Amino acid sequence: MTTHSLTSHSPQHRLAEFVGAPLSQLPTPALLVERTVLERNITRMALVAERAEVALRPHWKTTKCLEVARMQRDAGAIGFTCATALEAETLVGAGHTDVFWAFPPIGRDRVETAVRLNEVARVIVGLDSFGAASELARVAHERGVVVPVRIEVDTGLGRTGTEPGAVADLAERIAGMPGIAVEGVFTHEGQLARLGAAPEERSTAGRRVGAVLVEAADAVRARGIAVASVSVGSTPGASSAPMVPGVNEMRPGTYVYGDDNQLWLQVIDEADCALSVLARVVSVERGQTLIVDAGLKAMSGDGSARGDGRFGSLPASPATLSAAHEEHGFLIDAGALQLGELVRIRPNHACGTVNMHSVVWVVEDERVVDAWPIVARR
């Protein structure tokens, strides 16, 4: 019998040792993705975009996996959205030359990266202030580069973003700056998740987001500035915000893997959850509470949309990961699991969980069929 071992720093060629092996031979905790569910999720969202007649630009922070990016491009994605400098560099380095970096270019590293990448690719940069545009424009002009930018509109999330009524003024102030070109407007309608398991209310709110963004774009155009992109972005809003006439791009991310939060929000069904963390019961000394080897370092600290503090749940089971230390997870309502048994835990938030792992194991019929590196983890 072959003995397998793996650490987070193992070279790529070691991953091949597990391909073809049953899940029981994987070291735990291990991040798993069901290939058939992943493929179905990718196809389904591509069809949503096609029916809405909008471009699909998935947010790559969910997977940080170039293999998944290739699958999304093959299904019709026009390019990708990213959040960090390293994600942008990795995507461009892998040959993806149409990238939207949806984060304010504040700080020397971000500005330098945005300008440098635009020397070899089209990397649109999101911003929400005159100050953010000024430094980017100065450095880009010095290098003889024009960086396309999108103005972020706060449609209710209350994070970054310009108030809708101030977007046209900002666009007019920065439109004449050498070194940048106003390419469009965008928003992240993450506030839709706050509505909880209320699909009709969320749909109405999502359409309102789309309408606010289109109105902001029209106000910019009325100043003589031609904005090409009107871009919305979230998985909870994917069936509503992109359907508003005038919106022409959508940027969902979590849809590709699914997670416990999206399931609870009734955005997806349980069968759409492709991602799980394989864990092993390592202690049964606490009675009804079992200890597994998937803690914060395997699940991340992202909270549950339910607001109940859980870190994840077991599919088709009342069991939940109710608490977590770094290496220990506290599993409750798990029945009569025995010491050493394996469980699959559906994480609260796919994006945060993925960032905790260096590889995702691709599985079919309880066997490992591939191993994909997770990159740009910073």
C-alpha cells in the first residue's frame, strides 16, 4: 500500500500522487470541489448572462485557481474581476488580458502595478474619489500609459463608492486627466445578502440597484463623457440587477462554488454547492460535541449569513461546525460519528475558505481526479 504525505509547501509534482486515490487517503483538512457541480454552475451562470444580454466577468477571488478561470472563459466569460494586486498580476501573467481590478488604487504598490500591467494588457481600475484618480493619472502619464478606470457607485452597501448623485461631478473632474480614461461605472450590491432568505424582496432590491447605476451612467453621459460599461456584481443579485435595461456587465463570484451562506439565502440549492472541506473526527471526549481537524485555518473566520456564529454545516445533516479554534472545529448535532471518521463540511463563505488552502482537490464519485493549485493568496 502506498503511503501518502503532503504539506502546504509540497512541490507541484507531489500532488499527482493523490490523483486517482479515494478520499480516505487525502490528508485532512482538505479542500474539495465536485467537478460535475462546478461545471454545471459555470454553465448555468453563462446562460443567465446570455439571457440578460450582458457580459459575464466573474470575480476571480472566489477560486484563485487558473484551471477554473480557463473553464469560465471557455463558457463565455469576457474576462475577470479581481481584488488584489497579486490577483491582477497572476491573471495577466496567465494570459488573461482583459481584467477589472475592482479596488481603489491607493498606495504606491497598487498604482505602480496598475500602470505596469496596462503596458501589456487592459486592466481597468475601480476608484471612488478624485484623490485616487490623481496619483494614478500622474504616474500613468509619466510612463506614457492610459489606464481605463471605472467609478464605483455606492448603491446601498455603505463600503467604498461614490454617492449616486455625485458620480457625474466626479467623472467630469477626472475625465480630462492625462493618463486615465473613464471607461464606466460599477457597483457591488453586497447589501442584498442582508435581506436574508427573502427572494422576492431581494429581487426587487436588485432591480433597484441596477436602475440606480444606469441613472448614474446616464448622468455621466449627459456631461459628454461616453461610459461604455455599466457593471453590477454579486451572486445574490445575479438574477435581478443585470436584468435592468442599460446594465451591460455582471460580476458574480461565489456562484462558481456555492457555499452555506448562498444556500441559506435561497440563491442556490444544496445540489449547487460544489465546495466542501474534508475533515476527520479527532476527538470524541466531549460527549455530544465532536472535535474535527478543520478549524479557523481550514474554514476561515467568515461569519454565517444567519448570524448564528456557525462556521459551516454538513450537507443533508443537522450537524454544524458551531465553533472553531485554529486547528480544532467543534461539531454539534452530528449523531454517532466515530473517532477517525471523515466528514464533509460546507463552508459559510467560499472565498474566505479558498484563501486558507494551497490546493483544491477535484473529486468525482468519492475519488480524487485532479489537484489544482490555489494561487495569489495574499
